[in-house]
Amino acid sequence: MPNWLNSQTARDIFFSIAVFVGAAVAATIVRLFILPLFRRITSRTKTDVDDVIVRALQRPLVLLILLAGTWAALRNPHYWAPTSFHLVDKVAAAAAVLVLLYGALRVFDAVAAVWTEAVVEKSPRPREIRAQAIVGRKVVNITILVVGILIILRQLGLDIGPLLAGLGLGGLAVALALQDTLSNLFAGIYMMVDRPITVGDFVKLESGEEGFIEEIGWRNTKVRMWANNIVIIPNAKLSQSVLTNYYLPRQE
């Protein structure tokens, strides 16, 4: 036993344990002392953006410190075969990108929520603003996820060229299969951005029916008639039909 304690293997193991414990202690200090200090500092500012950024970064920062400690503890050539030693770096890099991706999503969602509420408080149409914000946030989240996954695959040494080609063909097939659904989706986005109609407007449909715009969704728009019935119209048909908006250019 004393001979083993004096061996290189024992020293490597003790060093790895010490590195991981040091990373865990550092993560604990950051979580319990440093981040609360930053929260107290940001609470004195006039804006809420810095507060939500600090809160959103708390968990990703702790995970990143623990990941760095784990990587440093395992990055020892005595633990791995020469052919698989570089696999530790690749897996650690991919995990780091995953944590950064998680942090970016949390920060974006938190900041977008603050800005949305600030705009909603000043807008006479809060439901419309929230609907547009939800669409924008989901589009950005999907974009960040796709880019992050491609970076992770690249870090693992995989060739993403054939994957991109396959995604292109697969996307074309999905677009053809979901042609009606996608046309309604993009028509709904168009109406939210161009705003020919908004929630609460009083409109007259091409068929002669009149009512108030109740909701503009991803796939269809709901119009509440005078009899308090709801007419559900696919967005693609509504965007192509002729209708009269009595609230434009002014409600009066």
C-alpha cells in the first residue's frame, strides 16, 4: 500500500480529485457569494435588463466552472490510450458549447421578456405585442439551437456537409408535405408584422360577415361576430381575401 501511494498513478488520481474539488468549491463560492454581490449591484441600477442577465447566467456559469474542473481533472495522458486522449478535448469542447448555448438561450429569453413587458405597458394593444414577441422569440430560439448543434457536431469531428445537404432535402420534403400548414403559418407572421388587421379591429369579411378580430394565431384567425359566435379563418385564405377594416386609418 505505501508503494502504491508513492506511485505516479496515485499522484495523478489525487491531483485529479483535488482539481475537481477545487472547481466545486469555486462554483460554490461563485453561486453563494459572487453572484449575489452582482445582483445587489445591479439592483441599484435603473434598468431591469442587467438583473435578469445576472439571474439567467447563474446556472450556466456554475455548470461551466464544474465542466472546466472535470475537464482539467480528466485531462491526463495516464488515464487514456494515446488514440483516445484527444477525445477528452473534443467532448469537453462540445459540452462547453452546449452550456454556452444554454446560457445564450436563457439570457435571450430573459431580456426579450423584459423588453416585451416594457413595450406592452406603453402599447394600446398588449395581446398583439405579446403574440408578435412569442413568434420572434421562437424563431430566434430555433436559430440558436440549430447553429449550436452544428457547432457541437463540428467540435466532435463530424463532417456537417452531408448533414446540411440532408437537412436541405429533408426540409424540402417537409415543406411539400406541410404546404398548407406552412402557408397559414407564414400568412400569420405576415399579418403580425405588416398589421393589415390587429386584435380588436372591427372588420367586414369578403363574405359579408362583420365582427371583431379576437385572435391572430399561428394557423388561423378568430373573428367574433355580433351574435358572439367565433368564425375561424385560415390565415392563408384571410391574407388573400378582400376585407374592410373599419378601424383603419382611425377607429373613429
